[in-house]
Amino acid sequence: TNERLNKDVQSYRLITVAVLVDRLKINGSLARKALSELEEKGVIRKVVSHNALNIYTRAVGGGD
């Protein structure tokens, strides 16, 4: 599941806990933990932060 998570999530445009639960067949607590770890690694970035829902997208190349 970890390899699939790292490979597949990079291709998703919209990433939420519900998306991971549906596509990867994992539970919500595991999906939340995975999203926070992927954000720390820089694979994804947070778009919207709310206490009930965090929305992420894939991190694109640095265009600064």
C-alpha cells in the first residue's frame, strides 16, 4: 500500500482523505497520516485547511 500510495497520489489533481479511502481502500486515520507525511516530504501541497477537511494537490515544479 505504501508503494502504491507514493506512486499513485502524485498523479491525482485533487487529494482528500475521502479520495484516498475510496481509491486505495484504506481507512480514514491511515489516509490522514499518509497525507501529512506526503506534505512533509513535499510530494503534495495543501490548498485549503479546515478542521473538517483538508484539500491537497500535487506539488508541481518550483516556478518561483
